[in-house]
Amino acid sequence: MEPYREQVDTWLMEDKARPRKQRHTTKRIYDRLVEEYGFRGSERTARYYVAKRKMEFQIGEVEPYIRLEHPGREAQVDFGLSKL
């Protein structure tokens, strides 16, 4: 991966500014390396490097939830009516 690291890092940094759906997948990065640069390494090697760099660049991290705060002693209930 040594000769290709700079190019992969460039793609990842460009992706950081793009919407989530328009970013490179790891598979796409591997395919581009093979097509454009004649990369002869394994897909697994590329996947390992890309995953490591995405963590370092903090790409794709999403807040899993937003904590909801509710004031105490207030509630709303709807018991409804059912017809039997």
C-alpha cells in the first residue's frame, strides 16, 4: 500500500466534504487502485488501510441517538375508548 497511500488519503479527504451517499466505498477505492494505478495487492490489504484511515480522519461517524430530556411530573395519557 505504500506507493498508494497518498492517493487513497486524498480520496478520503475529498469524501469528507461530500454528502454521505456520494463517498467512496472501500470496494470502489480498491477497484480504482487496480484500474487506474495497477495495484497488485489484495482487496483485504486495501480494506484494512481504508478502515484505519477512516477512523483517523473520523469519516462516517454518526451520532447514534439524541438523548431526550423530559421535565419531571408531567405526562400525557390517552386511554381511549374501545367498543366491545
